Amino acid sequence: STEVIGRPAAPLLAGEPPSEALRSLHTLPRWNGAATLLHRDGHHLTVNLLAHRREPHSEDDGGGEWLLVSPLARPSSPLQDDPLLRWAFTQSPATSALYDTGLRLRRANADMERVIGLPEAAMQGLRVSEIVVDSEGDRTEQCMRRALETGEQQHLQQVLRLAGHASESIWSTSLTPVKDAGGTVRGVLLSAYDVTEEHLARRRLALLNEASIRIGSTLDLARTAQELADVAIPHLADFVTVDLLPAIEGGDDPRASSPPSPVMLRRVAYQSVLEGCPEVVVERGTVAAYPDESTAARCLSTGRPLIENVTASSMDQVASQTPDRAERMRRYGFHSVLAVPMRARGITLGVATFSRHRRPEPFERDDLLLGEEITARAAVCIDNARRYDRERRTSLTLQSSLLPQRLPPQAAVDVASRYLPTSAQSGVGGDWFDVIPLSGARVALVVGDVVGHGIQASATMGRLRTAVRTLADVDLPPDELLTHLDDLVIHLSAETEPSADTVGDIGATCLYAVYDPVSRRCTLARAGHPAPVVAAPDGTVEFPDIPAGPPLGLGGLPFEATEIELPEGSLLALYTDGLVEDRGRDVDEGLDALREVLARPAASLETTCDTVIQALLPDRPADDVALLIARTRALDAAHVATWDVPADPAAVAETRRNTRRQLTTWGLDEASFVTELVVSELVTNAIRYGSAPIQLRLIRDRNLICEVSDASSTAPHLRRART
């Protein structure tokens, strides 16, 4: 045998080769049959040959090489009398073949003949590596050798492409040493079980599990579509596209009974087994037209998934309508397409298209069911993302309309503010801030946070902001104002139906501060809200000790006000908890970072706000953030005049003279007449209806402010003049 190994086969043939063999050389990967060979002594020898086509090693190899094998000799004893065969095939439960200690086939059952595609006679005397000419044949032979040497059964799982099958199959193979009565190993029994269906079922379950984990990780519509495409590669398809109706990304509900003609779809995502996705014709974000006869259009019109195996006629039809698509399909060998409509809650969102060009097997019903399942999951997630995006935009619009569009100019403070909506999936929150002018050149600074997210939280925030402004107009002290606000929240909770956005009662936190530029004193009270930060002009930063108070909506617990003195030029920072609290950072770390930023001088309050946001929130916040920073100003004695007024009507004339002299000092003689009339009226009313002591105060700011106060506990009631 060594004399012919590696030699060309033609000189060994006695005459012309069989015509069947010649045809096989051009069309089939394997041929078996009888051939007449020329012995070296000149006589003819008829043998059974098995020929395997080998893959070319390079382009220069042309058609490649063929491996010819033939058994060396047949068993000397009759097969039916061989006890080894009786033992082996009695124990064989499945596709079986028996090999001797030389690892040459002695016997193959009928199922083995069917699986390999060769009769037993064509395989007798050959090794596994000569019957199955690939790496699996070599691996099987190595395991058989271990079974012979160790006397122990060997197991392996194999991926085989059998004769006459376009797709690969999965086999579980056992290699059992066959022993005689004395325990000596006499051969190896190969028993194989086709576990392709079980393997595919497990793979489908694994893909479904992976889809449930990976698809919908965010409420970003485009990312969710991309997750669907990524999951399907390579286990289900070789190329995937996800296209949505254009109205979907705008948040609309396209409920038309049938799509327009031609169907317009926006490409949202794609993925491929090939690097760079060279099969792509339509790029992401592009809207393309799909003719009525296209796979995507027919899928959407019927509302059912469909499988289309690519034929010459179907390819010609695609070429007549969309030449670019047809060119890519031909170039990469598309042969099977699965289109699945994306529907959720009765709304058609788009279509997912799965294609195969590398895998030879076409889509089958099990693939359709799998594609339908993962697409349905993705469709629900995409619809959730669409709804979330629509609600988020609505909430942002509502919240923006409820927050101050511009902060009013103040003599008491200079202010700057920032509002950052959350980047989380929970939706826009209910954070707010406000600056409210008060009498006597004072100003109220407010920051609050409604529990929850979404439209409901934004609407509640708007109601609370309006309530605070109304209560501030009454000039209530901060602790009393929070008490009234607490009652309002309790009433709102009783009137509000529970929803997904409002789990349980409505709750909120609030910090209310009133600053007087004349006395330079600030009175603060808080309801479960983070304490403010005060930065003195010398760079000293502290958190005032202000009783926290209960959050709004609990009721029954008092609020306490604290008064602090602020030097002119101090910074007062009010904020919501989203600024300093974060999953990856302790609250104390956030407060320390805020302290450090406010201790550094800045060119302006706007710069200070930007620096705070950059230092504490380098990424998008996990919760809404409201930040209000005020720099205090002071009105010195030159801008304020105060007189004590006796409770005697005769004192009115002296009060008018004092007013006239003060306005002359301020250079406001043109306002003297009107101011004297106002002062005369206010002082007269205080003497007649109020209680001593009575005080008159004039404040020169952007405007001239006249204030008359008395000791009466009755608040004045504003009445409109009759015309």
C-alpha cells in the first residue's frame, strides 16, 4: 500500500475510470463504487473504492484533491458467527457501528448506513477518519483509541453535515469498549444519537432568555431596536434590520387599518455577522419607500409574519423595484428572508426583517415562532419607550411653563438658577424654585421637591408653587406658611386618585426663606428639605442649623423658623436632593463637594451655578435637580428713614413734614406731594384703628416704599376703590 500512497490515481487504473466516477468528480463531494486497478505484475484487481473531495489548499489547486481509500482485507470468519458482533449489536441502542482493535469498521447497522449515506460494504475495513473526512472524524478516532487503551466509555458531542443534508446536525456519540468474557477489549462500539431538535430547542430557549435580559434595558427607542438586532445575530439570522413607521418616533399612534402605498419606513437599527454590515442599503435615520410587493409591505399589510425563500423570479422582481437592494442580495447570497410585524397594544410600529446568507438552511416554522417571540418583546419595549418619550416631553413642557421664565430684579439679592431634568427612565420629577418679591424690599426664596415623577408630579408642583406665592402675598412667616402648605398637600392627597406616578399619598419637601436687606437678617424654615448653604464674603462656608421639620403631607407636626444674619455679599444656596445624593456617592461627599465649590470666588453667579453643576453632576443626573443661588445686598441707613408716631391725630402733620424733609434729602421733591398724601392716610388709619406703638418707615430702593406698622394683631384688609 505504501507504493501507491500519494501517487496520481490515473496510472493505477486499468482502462478508463467509471463514467459515474467522472461525473462525481465535478458535482459531488464523495463517490463510492467498484473500480479495476492494474497490479504491478500486470494482472487486474477489482476493488471497492471510497473517494472524498478535499478542499483546495489554495486558488492554484484548481479543483482540489481527492482522497481514495479501500479496505485492506475482509474479515476471515463469517460475520453472523462472530461473537463480537453478536455482543455489540445486542447492546446497541441507536445508530451503531463496530470497529476492531485496529479501529477498522467491522459492521454497521442499517441506521448507520442511512446516516452516512454509504452501504456497509463500502465502509468495511475503513477507519472513521477515512469515512468522515474532516476534523470530527479525526476527533472521533482519537476518542476510540482512548476507549481501547483505557477500557472506559468515551463521550463526545459532534456537529456534522451529513450526506444529502443542507444543514448541520448535532449528535451525541458514545464509544463503548466491547470486551470478551475475560474482560479483554476486542473492539469499540460507536453509538450515536441525533440530538439536533433538543439542541435547537435549548438554543431557542437560551435566545429567548437572552432577549428578555438584553432587550429593553433602557427607555431609548433606537437603542431598544438595536438590542433586538444584536440579539438575533448570529443564532437566528445573518443580517437583521428594524424599520419603524415615521409617526412612531414622533410619539403618535398610527391606527390606520392598512399602511399607505408605498409603505414609508424609517431605518432605526441593523446588525450583521459581517463586520461593518456591508449588506446595508438604507442607513439609520433614513426614510425609504417599500413597494406593495416587497416583503416588508406584505408583512405589514397582512399583520402576520412571513417567510420568503429567494428565487430567481423573486430576485428579478426586487431588481425591478429596488435595484440597490437586489444587487446587495445577489452579492452576499441572500437565500431566505423572515419578516415579522412589530405590534404592541393594538398599534403597528414597524417591521423586523431577518435574512440568511451565510447559514445554508432556510428559515423554518420554528424560526418564525422564535422571531415572532423576540420581536413581540422588543415591540412592547419600543412602545414603552415611545410612550415614555411622549410623556417626558409633555412633562418637560408642563414643568417649563410652571417654573419661572425669568427671575425678577431684586434690590435684596442677585440670583441665578439651574434646573436639570433627570436622565432616568422614571420621568421628569417635581422639583421647583421661585423668587418672590415681598413688602419692605424683602424677598422670599423657595425650593421644593414633589415626590414622584411624570405629569402628575409636574402638575402637583405647579399647584404648590402657586400656593406658596399666594401665601407669601399674605406675608406669613416661613413656619406658618409651611403649616398652611402642609394642609394643602394633605387635601390634595385626599382628592387625588392613586396612579402609577403617585403611589400612595402625595408628598413634598420645601425650604422657604425670607431675606430683609435692611436688617440683613434671613428667616428660614424647612419641611424635610436639605439645609441651605451659606458662603460668607471671606470664603467661610457653613450649613446653618435649621430644624428639618417633617415633609409636607404628614400633618400634625410643627415647623420651626430660624433667623440668621447674613453679611452683605453672602451667598445663599438652595437646592434639591438630586444635587448631592447619588447611588455611587455618599450624601456627605456631595455636601463636601458643594462646600468646596462655594468657597472659591467666581466672576458671577452664573459661573458659580455652572461650576456647581460640573463638579457635582459631571453626567446626567439620576434625579431632577433644582439649584438657586442668591448673593445678598444690604440697604444702609442712607436708604432708610424711620419715625415713631404717637397715637395722637395731631402727630399726622409732623409726620408729613418729616416725610417732605426726607424726600428733599433724597432728591425726590417731585414725589413729595403724593407721598405726603399716602403717609397722611396710612398714619391716620393706624392711629384710629390700630394700637401703639406706631412706626413709619420710608425705604429708597428702585422704588420709594412707604410702610406704616402698629401693634394690632388684625391684618389689614385691602379694599378696591369704587368708581
